[in-house]
Amino acid sequence: MSKPIAIQFGAGNIGRGFIGWLLHESGYHVIFSDVNADLVDEINRQKQYDVILAEENQTTTVINDISAINSQKNPEQLQAAIKEAEIITTAVGPTVLPYLAENLAAGIELRANEQPSSLVIIACENMIGGSESLKEAVYPLLSDKGVAYADKYVRFPNAAVDRIVPDQHHDNPLTVMVEPFYEWVVEKPKDEGITIPTISGMKLVDDLEPYIERKLFTVNTGHAVTAYLGYMKEIESIEDAIHNERILFAVRSALEETGALLIKKYQFSKKEHEEYIDKIINRFKNPYISDYVVRVGRSPIRKIGANDRFVMPAKQYVEAFNTTPKALSHAIAAALLFTYDGDHEANDLQKAIKENGLDATITAYTGIEPYTKLFEEVKEAYLELA
Ligand SMILES: NC(=O)c1ccc[n+]([C@@H]2O[C@H](COP(=O)([O-])OP(=O)(O)OC[C@H]3O[C@@H](n4cnc5c(N)ncnc54)[C@H](O)[C@@H]3O)[C@@H](O)[C@H]2O)c1
Ligand SMILES: O=P(O)(O)OC[C@@H](O)[C@@H](O)[C@H](O)[C@H](O)CO
């Protein structure tokens, strides 16, 4: 009997190094869909790749029984695969996510005619409500028949994914080195009708919110503070940056603020949350991983957005404690000072500051209202750091 089909949109670091790996381990034939023609051709040529654990033993797993489709060149082939798939996952980046909607909608229309079986679509991106936002992009493209089908058979459960997979180069371009730690948490659909297929390593929960906020406001907040302060000090790697005492202090201070908020909001145990923070800081120190501040700091406009790792906890902190979070304000200011010209969002942000001024840029990109204490704190921190 042939294997069930899983489609992974994005054959990049997380696509190959984490989600594709777990789907393969769970018995799927994994079809990667990507727009990078070289990557797609290489997957179809080699039909396998190695995942290496970044630890002393460098344990290697071979991921085989895979193929790839170039979604730009062969959309019809992709839509036909969507018709057959049991599970679809994505790891393309939050800003790319809406561009997947057209092929997904066309594939769902094909299923509506011939495939009365359930389909689960999970966005594995660093964002709150990722799968839900993909659903919102797909539904307007569906016919009435497609909507009726999707309501009955298709679910878009939100997810939180955690595994550090840096940008890297190997002799074999498909090889990917990943940290040993991983966590994939998915919210169970509320209705009984559709169950999520069993995927090894995937944890199903009734309410994702505490998990995604704990992950985004700890791993990603801490990571981004390390990256932006490291960049300002001309330090290249995350490992070197986190070994800088001042940066470590700034990271811990920011995580104490997000931690205080999370503990209050979700009644986490203080001791367990402190252990979680320590574990994460140790992950940044992993000597077997070479991760760079410019990768971790990528897309600063996204990262200073109202629903992301700095501003969302900062605003909630103000509400919860009626005082401004100083370390998070510094972090937002450091992100505003990320001048790396290899990142188009960094370029756009610098252009906005130059052309529209600091005040207008803070409000436009963070949504923080002028004349609030948080706004003043961010501005003051920026002027201090600049
Ligand atoms: N790398 C990590 O440590 C890590 C960990 C957890 C979550 N994430 C999240 O996973 C997502 C992907 O990150 P990454 O590090 O793997 O990035 P990446 O750049 O390595 O991979 C993204 C892949 O998506 C492909 N892509 C771009 N547009 C596409 C499209 N329209 N259709 C199909 N594929 C397309 C790119 O060609 C690339 O291969 C992001 O949301 C990121 O926040 C990353
Ligand atoms: O992927 P981003 O750009 O949202 O954030 C950069 C890193 O913090 C991120 O990729 C982490 O490595 C990852 O989230 C760890 O699980």
C-alpha cells in the first residue's frame, strides 16, 4: 500500500530540518513545495537528505521517500497533490503565508469534486494565529461549493513550533543541522468531526495561547534581543553575543518582564518558568550551532509589529502592572537600530526613520500611541542607544 501524502510548503531550514523530518518519521511520503528551483530540482534528484543533530555525537537521520514541486512552475501538479494530501504544513515565513492561498484554494476545489476526506492545514510559522490567518486568505478564493466542502472537511489548527535551525552551508545543499531540542504544539480542532493525524513529536492541546505566547515571548524575544544588541556591538554569532555579559543581562531583563506577564496571565509556576528561561539561554549557547545575529534579527518590521515578540508583551505588561517594561522598550529601540543592509525590512525601516522621523516611524510600525509612557520609553532608549 502506498504511503499517505503530506505536503510541506517551504523546503528551507524548518521545512527540511523539523517539520519534514517529523512527517517522514510518521510514515508520510513528504512532498516539499518551494519556489527555489535549485532546491526543488535537488530534492527530486537526490530523493533524500540528512538531518544532523548539533551535539557532540552529531547523530544523523536520513530522510527519504520525498519529492518536491515548484509551485511557480507547476501549480497544477501542486494542486493535484493537494487533492490527495492528508496533511499540509507550512514554514515559509509569516509575510509569505498569504501567497500560498491561491494554490490551496484551487486544491480544495479539486477535493470538493472528488475527495470527501478530511484535510488538516497547519502553518508552522513564528506568529500568533498563523493557520487561522491562512484560512482567512484561502476562504475568499473558494466557490460556495468549496466553502461548504472546507467547512465540513478542512481544518486550520494554529500551532507553535520551536527548534533552532540556522542558515548553513554544507557540501550537500540538502543537508541540514538542527539543535536536538524541539517542540511542536498544535491546537485540537474544537469540533469532534475531524481529528488531526497522529504525528510523532506533535503535542495536541485544547488551548494553544499559553504555549505560543510562552514560546514567542521567551525564545523569540530573548533571541531577538541577543541578535539586535549583538549587531550593535558588531558581534556576528548568537553564541558570542549571549556570552557578552551586558547582552546576557539585557536578555535576562527582557525575559523577566515577559516572564512576569506570562506567570500572571497563565498562572505558570515561577520556578518552572525560571527553569524554562535558563534552558532557553543555554540553547542560545549551544557550541555546536553557528547561528548569526543577522538571521535571528531578520525582518525587523515584522518583529516590532503589534502582535509580535516585543510590542505585544510590552503593551500587555503595561496593562498588567501599570508600569512600562524598560528592557522590552530597549529591545524595541535596538530593533529600530538594526541597520543591516542585507535585509530589505531593515532598509525600509531606516528609510522610514530618515524620511518620516522617529516618532512617526515608531507609531506606524509598532502601533504604540504617541504621548504614552511606553512610546516615550522606546524613544528615550533609542536616543540613548543611537
Ligand atoms: N529556523 C528556525 O530556527 C525556525 C524555528 C521555528 C520557526 N521558524 C519559522 O519557520 C518559518 C520558516 O523559517 P526558515 O528558517 O525555515 O526559513 P527559510 O528561509 O530557511 O525557509 C523558507 C523557505 O520558504 C520558501 N518559500 C518562499 N516563498 C515560498 C512560496 N511562495 N511557496 C513555497 N515556498 C516558499 C523559500 O524558498 C525557503 O526555502 C518562519 O516563519 C520562521 O519564523 C524558524
Ligand atoms: O524566525 P524568526 O525570524 O521569526 O525569528 C528568528 C529566530 O528567533 C527563530 O527562527 C528561532 O530560531 C526559532 O523560533 C526557534 O524555535
